Amino acid sequence: MAWVFLAIAIGLEVTGTLALRMATTGRRAWFGVVAVGYLGAFAALTVALSQGLGLGVAYGIWAAAGVALTAVASRVLFEEPLTPLMGIGIGLIAGGVLLVELGAGH
């Protein structure tokens, strides 16, 4: 169940970050989505940790997945650049997350 809460935390953090981008375009109502997204992400991360997920693993996956998913979503939603070099970076992030998980010895 900890992994479910980690996935929820990632989704809420990405949602909050994307809403922050919308809020900067003058649509101030999006700041409410930002607040709910970030507060919900930290609450879900807290639950994941309380269910036994290690901090290093949980935070590493949460942060890395958030960066990668935000970059891809920004490309789709806001037509921001996603260059081949950025794609390599996302691949390295995925590899790093895998190594952190394997190193945790679950």
C-alpha cells in the first residue's frame, strides 16, 4: 500500500507543478490547485513513509519521477522543449531510481 501512496504523492506533486505554470499566466485560480497538489503530495508521501517505505527510496523516486513526468507533461501541455539531451537525462533519472531501489535490498 505504501507504493500506492507514493504514486499518489507523485501525481499530486506533478499536478501542483503544472498548475503553478498555469497560475503564472495570470490565471490566479490555479494557485488553489497548486496548494492542494503540494499539500496532498506531502501528506501522501508521509503516509507512504509511515507504512515502511524507506526515506531514501521514497524521496528519490518521488523527486525523480516528478522531474521526468513534469518535463514530459510540459512538452505536451505547454509545448515546452524536450530535446534528445533532455530525453537522455530522463533515462538517467530512471536508471538512478532503479539503482536506488535495487540498492535498498527489498
